[in-house]
Amino acid sequence: MFDRAFFETVLKNQVIEKSRQSAEGAVSVKLQLSSGDTVTISTIELAGDGYAIFDVFPPTGKLKPMEKNERRHGAPPFDLSRLAIRYEAIISVEITGASQRGEHPGFKV
């Protein structure tokens, strides 16, 4: 079972190692959930006791850019959903090489 230590330490180390093997230095991290859904995560916002909170890419793959005015005030480049997931609901974590120019800009450590 996945836990807080995995998301705070192990995943970070694996992402760094995989990014060294990726042609562009980017990786994609996908979570397979017990519901059958797969989510592609951008960042881990919080690893808590029993759950983690992730910024996730839209399932359609179409990123919604933030407005220029909002970006000037510190908003991120894209509007991502934030999702809290119980560790028990995560079946697997997939780390693969990714393109910075693809539909998802990659996972950020």
C-alpha cells in the first residue's frame, strides 16, 4: 500500500532518476485508482496521513490557459483541478518519460 513516505520521498527520487533517462528531462506520473480511473498528476500539493492532494491534468488532455492578468498576479500557466485521494484507492503509480511539448507539460517535483 502507498503511504505518505512514498509520496514525500520515494516518488520524488524515482522521478528525478527517470527524468535523467528521459530525452527531454521530463516525466509523466499517472495514478491508477481502484475505481478504474487513471489520473495524470502535475504536482503533489500535500502528502497527509491517509491521503494526498494532487494537482491533476484534465482527463481530456486539453489544458485551459490562465488569463494573462491572473498570471501577472502569480497564477500558474494552466488551470488544473485539485484532487484529494485516499492512499488505499491508489493501485499503481506509473512514471514514464514525457515531452515538454506534449498535451501535459510533465510532473513537477
